[in-house]
Amino acid sequence: MSLLSIINARIIDPASAYDGDGIIVIEDGLIIEFGPDAIAEGKIIDAKGLICAPGLIDMRVSTGEPGRENRETIATAARAAAAGGVTSMVIMPETNPVIDDMSLVDFIKRRAENAPVNVYAAGALTKDLDGVTMTEIGLMSEAGAVMFSNGARPIDDAQTMRRLLSYSASFNALIANRAMDPSLSNGAVAHESDLSSRLGLTGAPAAAERIMAERDVALAELTGGRLLIDMISSAQALEVVRRAKSRDLEVSCSVSINHLALNEVDIGDYRTFAKLDPPLREESDRLALLNGINDGTIDVIVSAHDPRPAGEKRLPYAEATTGAVGLEILLSAALSQVADEKLELIPALAAMTCNPAALLGLESGRITEGAPADLILIDPHAPWLCKSDQLLSRSKNTPFDDRRLTGRVIKTICGGVVVYEL
């Protein structure tokens, strides 16, 4: 029997809206008691007034393993996750080979057995992500896949998407699809605006998101399937989600931390490290998305961790690949928006803890008796300068390089074990 207690903590549990000083007692990896009346036992961690919150759950992490280990391995991603306060992460199926059958789901589970954090697999919606041939969603669910996605490639055929949602409904599986109409987005490298026109960059209009989101909401209503509109980036798509929720449909959505903290101006003088998919949009979109977190319309904040070697980013803007690492920046970038009074702390934490836990059916993401002791200690006021060469990710591509951030993870505990300490 192992006992661990965290004392002098400001305990914040977004799931129950609990916010108060107290003690958390952990036995054999589970929380057995918490609150102001709890009695400390075993090994003591003095939080010294820091916030103790549930560990983050990141629903969108790309790695290179298997197939492109030079980008990132599961082991390096897990270390970066621990440093960022992420105690559970979901690996996207865009690997080589694609995670499109039971054996690949099992491969991810086996490779992650010794990882410092919990690692889950997202199964592919279609074979080899071809957008046409449906995978065995039921069998992959039984093997441990917690959600299903076609990665960065949207399902553009409406009949295929209808069949996926209808088939998945019998398993209560979560289906994620990018809100992007390919016919309006193919070849685009930026947001369609006056800025992209001045820079001579082909842009994707925000309407491309709205059109696909409207279609998928209609199909979710038709089939009764559980739909996650993956990584919205515009106010137009946000309004589609808001209307769907007003009709009590099984529709949720996520947003990347990049689109909450940055806008199209951050591409500056063709900064390829800020070339993302979806592209960074206008400041009005960013502010609308922040409000969407505060009012609960947006369910989940993800890191959109997408490691890319320097050789793929240090190219002319139109030729460079999209993507940025984010596991170590997710929480700090969100806390910086809290410090700027653009985000409210409890909704922001909920979007990174209990909300994704509920969507994925995980027991973590909350502070309650019997829950896994996946916890983080946070200094919400700690200033730090992001230096890409100091990140633990194997690739270092981040638009936050040399950016000042507020708030940092001081300690990460996963399963009752300290897996990271600043």
C-alpha cells in the first residue's frame, strides 16, 4: 500500500466547480479523500498554495510512431506531455501504417505501457484514411480505441459520413471530423482575408468550415450518431455548433490552443512556424472562440500537437508543412489568456479535463473519491519565456518561440506517481 498526500493546495475541480483550500490523500494511485477536513497520510507534498487540478486530457496528439519516428516517438511525446501537465493523450491515426485495425490499436497500447502518462489511440474512420472504405469501428472500440477520426483529412462524401455516424451509433462511439470543405480549401495556405491577399497567399474562407459543419450536424441529427466537430477556427463554425446544441443534438466541438492565443497577424513576414491547419484566422474569430469556451459552447481545448522536423518548416511559406508542437504549451497558453482576462479559469480547465473525459468515457479528469490520482500543481502567475530548443518534444516547431507566457506546471502526478517536476 502506498500513501501520498498533497497539503496546502488550492483544489480546483471543474467537474463539480469545487474551489477551495485543502488536502488530497492518494492511496495506490487513487484519490481516497480530499478537502479541508482530510487528514494527511504517508509521503507529503507541500503545494505551498499552488493550484491542484486534474491532469489535462489532450484529445489531439500526432506522433511519428510508427513510421516517422524522426518527428516524434510515443516515448518523447509522453515526456513532453508530462512536462505540460497532460496526464492522458489520444494519438491520432495518421501514422505509417495508419491506425485502421485492431492490431495497430494494440500496437499503440503496447508501445505506451512504460510511458509516464496515459496513452490512448484514436482509430481511423476509413482504411488508410482514404475517405471511402469504412473501418471496423466496433472491433477497434473493443481493442481500446477511445474515438475515431480521419485526422487532417475530412470525410468529404456525405453518404460515407452518414454511414459512419449511423454505424458508430450502435457502439456509442465518438466520431470526429474536420470542418473543412475540400473544394473551398484545397491549395489554401492561409485564411482568406485582406492580409493573405497582400501577402500573395492562397486563402481558405471561413465559410468552408461553416458548410462542412452544417452538413455534419444535419447527418448527426439524421443518424443519432455522436459527432465531434474537430478543431473549429472561426466564428461562423462556432455559431453552427451553438445552434446544434440549442436543439439538444449529440454534437460537440474542439478548438486548438493556437487559435485561442494567436491570429492571422502572427504569420508576420511569412513565419512558417505559424503555418497551421486550420489556418490562423482574424482577431474577431479568436475572440469569438474564447467566448465560446467561457459560455460552454466549445467543449474541448486541444494542443493539436503536430511535430515537424526543421527541414519541413524552413521552406518558402507555400511549400512548408503545417503544424506545431503543443503538449508543453497547452496549459501555459491557456493560463496566459486567463491572465489577460480573456478566458475564465474554471471553463478553461473544464475544457482540458472533465469535458474530454466525459466525451471519451474516461474516469480521470476530475478530483473525487475513487478517481485516478492524475493531478497537476500549477503556479498560475509564473512568468516564463518559451524557448523552442528547451522543449522536450523531438521536433521544435512552435509559433510560441520567444513568446512570454504566464502560468506553468510545477509538478505532474499520474496514477499517484510524480512523473514531472519543474
